[in-house]
Amino acid sequence: MLKPEIEDGQASLADPEFRGDVLSGLARRPRAIPARWFYDRRGSELFEAITELPEYYPTRTEVALLQSACPEVATRVGKGRAVIEFGSGSSTKTPRLLHCVDPAAYVPIDISGDFLRASSAELAKGFPDLAVLPVEANFMHPVPLPAEVADMPKLGFFPGSTIGNMTPHVAADLLRAMRESLGEGAMLLIGIDRVKDAGVLVPAYDDAAGVTGAFNLNLLDRINRELGATIPVDAFRHKAVWNDDASRIEMHLEAVRDVVFTVEGRPFEIAAGETIHTENSHKYGERGARVLLRTGGWTPVAEWTDPKGWFSLILAEA
Ligand code: AVI
């Protein structure tokens, strides 16, 4: 996932990057705010709740796939690799992989130091003999790895179809950066959500219980709280649409009436029906996923999917 930016109390009010993204995103047309800002404490909790919704199939499908494919993944990657996870390990996915791959070291990389330290400490409890070496960094760029793993072959791990939250162009850049971070002889295990019927996709992003709606609208609460904005949150509604041309689910916040508000004193007017684009979740066909990997410098060597073909786990080599 795009990783949680968990804050301690009031400490990081008015993050300058958040401020810049919100002010410029609300001023441009179409209006858009990057999805990474969903993940304050409340947003992270809501995302966890999303992963358990009946309509949100990706998490449970990928976890089951990891479970069933793991012995073969272990055979293919061999012994003595360092597992490098892009994003802090999730409590359900990472232990599954580590148990069967039995790595020589585990390096989680995340931009959010607080979240990284907390999740690494939690994970280390379950693997007392494993060297857990967290690295606080932005993995969108090549990341220098700890000296301890310099001579070990690497297995990159990027689950959750987080790659889908980037445009294909940015996703290919990220794959290239990962290749550079991991070095010669590396392998990559990546989860990618597949294209499927819009009748399955749209409810996954617009659930009956309204949790995804709350997740989307929480962004406005965050803007009000952290940037002293006056957005009437009840003037917006959550909208999830399938954009077939771009092969992605888009999430928007749609104004249900004309609204006027300020962010840090700057006035904004949004007309009824206008939207703020808040997230893309790209879905790939079987070929499309392989082409993306190749564009990013990786050669797919094995692929696993669930019986419905909804999600794929791909092993690739550098
Ligand atoms: C984190 N990411 C892979 C999720 C997705 O499915 O694109 C984020 C999400 N947004 C709404 N529901 C889930």
C-alpha cells in the first residue's frame, strides 16, 4: 500500500508537501490530490477495514495465493537471499513469505519512519533469529541497502498491487529503481490486480457499508484539520468509476452542491457535479502485467493466479 503517514499528536501539522499538493491540486483542472495523503492515522485504520470487506477481494485473494505458491517460490528463489520489502511489512503477508523462503536477512523499506519501526519491531518478535534491518527511504528512487546484505542475492517483495496506484509510466520507473536498488541477480515477487468485470471492480471500491467512502472523505477531514481549511465535508460524496480506456478504477470526491471554502486562507469554489480526483487503481491483463515488468527491466519467470484469475503473483528476475 502507499504507506501510512502516522503522526504523533500534533507534531506534523501542515506538512509542507501536503500543503503544496493540496493547494496546487485544488487549483488545477481537473482537480486532483495524490492518494498518498489518504494515510493519516484514521485513513490507515480505514484502509485496514477495507481489506476485510466482503467486496474488497484483492487482499484475501493475494494472501491465499501467497500461501499456496510459497513452496514453489521458495524452490525458485533458493536459499540465502535477503528479502527486501518495498513498504513496511503487512502482518498477514510478510510472515507468510518469510516462513517459507527462510531468508538470510529481511530489509523493509518505507518512507514513514514511525510506521517502519513499529512494524519491524512487531515482525521481529515472530522471527527472533532473523536479521531485520529497516531502511527509512523513498523507494521511488534507488535505495542504498545495508552493508550486511551487500553480498547476498536479493528477493524484492512488493505485494498488495500498490503498483496499480501509479500510472504505468511511473510504475515502470519504480520497477527500474527497484532493479537498481536490488542489483545483479535479483528477483522480484510482485502482486498485481487483474482486469475483471466492472460489476466486481466498482463494488470493491464502493462497498455497501460505506467504508471506502469514509476513507475517501477522510482526506477532506485531514485537510480541514491539518491545513486549517473550511471544507464542508457533507457537501461531497464518494464516487468510484471504472475508466475502461485507462484500465483503472478512479476514486473521486464529487460536490453535491456549489461550495465555497478556504484552505490556509486561500479561497476555492467548486460547482455542484465537479470532482476532486483522489486515486487511480490500475488493473492489468495477463499480458499487460508482463509487458509492464519487462518495461521496468524485469523478466517474468513464473506466475500464479487464483481460480477466478482475479489477482496475480508474479516472480521476475533482473
Ligand atoms: C493500496 N491500494 C493498493 C489500494 C487499491 O486497491 O488500490 C487502495 C484502496 N483504495 C480504495 N480501496 C483500496
